[in-house]
Amino acid sequence: MTPVFDDRFKTVIRCKSPLGYLEMLDWVNKNSNGSVQTKFVEGADEVVFYFGFEDKDDALLFKIKYSM
């Protein structure tokens, strides 16, 4: 199941059970110029995180920083 984001979030990044998810959340809070939403879906054996970025440049920097 993929969570639904508002239309203003132009880029959605999907991460399977990232070990550094707290670091990712901290980075997003400190460095995002636009609005970002974070949602997660918990399955039987994994957690999938979704980051919805309003600003495409923020999404690009996030992808580069976390090699996605």
C-alpha cells in the first residue's frame, strides 16, 4: 500500500527500512526549503518510508546525500 500525498508534493521518495531514518528526518527538518511530508507503511517484515517533497531541489539533494 502506497500512502497518498497532496498534489503539491511533486517528488515522493521510497526507502525500504532505512537504518538511518532518524538522521534522514533530522536532515529534512534542518535543510528543506519547502514543505516535506513523511509517511511510513509497516508490513510483516519491513517498514517502508515515503518522503514527499514540495521542492524538487530538496528532493534531489536528499537523493544525492542518501544515494537513492
